[in-house]
Amino acid sequence: MTLRVLLVDDEPLALTRLEVGFREIPDTIIVGTAQDGDEAVERIAELRPDLVILDVKMPARDGIEVARSLTDEGAPEVVFVTAYDKYAPSAFDIDAADYLLKPIRFDRLRLAVDRARKRREAREAGARIEELETVVHALRNDGRPDPETPKRYESELWVPGARGATRVPVASLIWVEAARDYVMLHTAARSLILRETMGRLEARLDPRHAIRVHRSAFVNPAAVTEIQRLGKGLIAVLLQNGHMIAVGPNYTRRVLAALKGDPELS
């Protein structure tokens, strides 16, 4: 799919650099730009982009406020860009696809766009699957909902698809992220979307293979290669696939204990 992209930054040079970076990213088209938060909200409503590359520090509304205003079902994916890593926890708290530090490296920009593309495609596929599931359940149960039979610490998850279901061993997970009404399961081989809440999933996942690092993310301790300081007692974990996940302040001590990290970081 071709991603329609809106670029938002109050610095003309930063916008120019982003435009140059997107020249090397296939299947993308820049549909417009904006230079402050209010203009960004207007252009998003007008252009309906698939992806917004969004600066955090801007006049009028900042990028965090803009992203929080995107609550409708067809809202675009958001990739934050900023010179300040202190905003990472807030970015992931509102379900951003990625978070890039200035000056932006073009290879990281390509990775962020690829991740946003996968999330959007998965959301669209998930919506289609949900429609099919609703019909199948209604036919099978005469409209009655299936009884819930939660199972604790499952060794595998089954992800429904258009042609069947895919088995995902819990031990193979690298990390899991919230994606609005779904969760994204990331393994070394692929990313899959599952209609499930983070709370219910937490009751199903063995903490030896999935620890909660944020209200919107789990990571597999075995996939963590590094713990990084973000300042002011905040930390992030670097995963074997190169993704960095911010740890929520309320989860820091628990994560460090699970990873046996440096207690001074907390």
C-alpha cells in the first residue's frame, strides 16, 4: 500500500530534511506539511493522511497534544521526531508507532515508516477479520456470545486470519504493543495483530517470557540487550531487533528486578 504522509515541524530545515529522506522510501507520497500544532490538526482533518511525522516541540499545540486529539477510528499512525529523548515515555503512552531523535538518520526513518505501514495494514486486516468473526459467532451460537474461559500462562497464542489461524509460541515473542483495540505481537519472523486487551493478555502470558514495561507494551526479557538511561530516573530497554521501548515510571523497579539490571538506574 502507498502511505499518504503529512510532515509536521516548525523548522523549515527539518521539513526539508524529511522530504529528502522520503525520496528514498518507496510507496510513500507526501501530501502536505504543517509548521505548528493547530495547522497540523487542520491538515490532518483535511488531508486524512495514513501517517503523520510529528515534531514534539512546536508553537500553539505541541505534538503530544496533536496526537492525543486523534481519537477517531481512521486516525493516522504517528511517528514523533524531537531533539529531546525525555518525551519518549509520553510518546509511547499515546501509542505512537515510533520515536525518532534529531538529527534524523534516514535508515531509522525508513524503519519507522515500515513499522507504521505494518501497524496500519494490520489494523485494516484486523477490522476485516473482526467482521468475519462476528458473522461466524452469530451463526454458530444463534447470536449468543461465546463463554469466556481464560487460561493463565498460555504457552502459545492463536491469531485468527482470513485463511485460518497462526500459532505464535509465547517464548518466540520479542515484544508486544497495544494498537488501539488490538495488540501487535512481534517475533523475529513477523508481526501479527490479535484482538485482545493488554489487561487480559497480561493474565495469559508467562512473566518469564513477557514482562510489562509500560501500560502499552510487554517485552521478552530474553530479547533485551541493553538498558538505557533517559534521565530523571527514566529508562528504556533496547531489544535484539533494534527497537527501543520506553519503560513507564511505575514499571521501572519491577523491570529492573526482572532483568536484574543496575538498581542505581531506578
